[in-house]
Amino acid sequence: MIKLIFTLMIFTAGLCQAQYTPIKFNYETSFDNEIIAIIEELGLDKDFNVGEDGIEQISFAVIDMNGETPILSGYNYNNFIYPASVYKMYVAAEVLHQISLGEYSLQTPYIIHAPNDVDKSKEISRDPRPLLKDGDTVTIEYLLDLMISRSDNSAANCLIDVATRPRINQMIQSFGWSGSEVTRKFLKRKFEDPGYDTIRSTETSALHAAEFLYRIHSGTLINYWVSSQMKSYLSRQLDKSKLATGLPGNVMMYHKTGWWSFWTHDVAIVDDGKVKYIITCFLPIEEDKAIPIMKLLSNKIHNLIKLRNY
């Protein structure tokens, strides 16, 4: 009985989160115009056909963090879009939040159960870690690293169960990111839990992703420990095929990529020791076509931020 009461107290504490103070951004017309010019130059200022999902537009944001107050700019950054694997970072944040509450630890063992073990091939083929399968026992820490660094879908499904969608979404809403709730696992609807088999797909916006990363950078994503852990996990991202290709080799990049079908995304904190900024890029474009565009976009944004601050 005492154990049950203690468990309920912890659960209630997790749900009764404070509403966080909104981030105060500055805005500059000249910065906006420079961003728009880059978007137009690369042909990203238009509608894109995404098959059965119809017409979609990009969602793109940049936060220049080199002054006393961050400066926000972008293009359609309030546009909600399917984020593919990028929303795994929201799952990780709530798992780490619950660990910080003492509900379990990074070393807590977890047994993999079907149908969560969906991956049949590795997103990053050179990664030596085996695919997760039904009956495997691993730690929460292992799942977190696999979900972020290799973008493992099986690990994500397990951690969505660990954190639970109601609590992930309570965290999302506490920061004012309504609309970015995690609704789906990474599996077919027929295998979804009751109530989630007919729910809308998960969406997010470039603005919400940018604010999420800004809170990591500033140590205000729930608390300093969660923020620091998130930055550590994002630094291990193995997919360097997207925005990373347009950056010089001396840059530190803390990021999460995602792609599926018509969707190709990358969101990042970029820091070269002199300039630092956040870039969140959601493109409704197939990966093979989006990658060369991302390289040019990343390079142009990096040079623009340097020019603005040197």
C-alpha cells in the first residue's frame, strides 16, 4: 500500500509541472530579409507535392545566439509539419525528466517486447550495435543513445512506453508547444495501443523545435541536468548527411535528423567557438533531392551568422 501511494505521488509530481516562462526573442527586419533571400534563392519558397498528403510547405527557423538576447528569424516557422524521427528528442527529454525525478535510472533494465521491435535494418549501417529484438534486455541509457544517435525506431517505441504519451505531452504543453504532442509510435497503426490507432500523426513546427534546442543550450529544458544530458546525446548523432555537410570541420553540432518518404529534416545547435546559433530545417522533399539543398542552405546560413557577428 505504501509503495502504491509513493508511486502515485511521483506520478502526480510528474504531471503537475510548472508552466515555464516564455523565451524572449528579438526580431530584426534585416535578418528576416536575409533569411528570405536565401530561401528564395534555393527555391524553397513554394508549395511541395507530398503525395497522398497533398501540398506542404517548409518550416524553417534560425536563432542567432551571439548577443545578449537571442534573435529569431526564419520562414514559415509556425507551420506544423510531419517531423519524422526529429520528435524522438521530445521523447528523450521526458524520459530524462522522469529519471531526474528519481522514478528510475539510466541503468534501469528494460525488456524489449513485440511489436515494438520494428527495425529490420539499421538506419546507420556502419553502427556495430545489433538490432533490438523481442526478449532482449538493455538499459534505459542504451535505448536513449540508440534512439538519438542511430535514430533507432525500436528504441523509440520502447521509450515512448517508458515515458508514456500523456506525460510526454504534459511536458510539451507546459512549455507552450501545443500542437507538437507525440501521438504515434514508429509502427503500423494496427499494432498501436488502443486510442492511438486512429489518432492524427505527430506534427511539430520549426519554432517549437528551435525553442526546444534553445532551452537545451540555455540549461532551461526542465532543469540543468536534463538539458546537459540532452546536449550530450545530441552530440552523438551519427547521421552527418544533411546540414552537417555544409559546415566547416571545426564546428560542434548537437542535432537530431529525420527522414521518411517525402520528408527530410535536421535540427541543430551549431557552435564553432566564435558564433553559435540554432537552425531547424523541415523540408517536405525526398531525401535524395533534399540533401544537396540542405548542404547549400546550411553553408549560407553559417556564413550569414558569421558575417552578422564578426
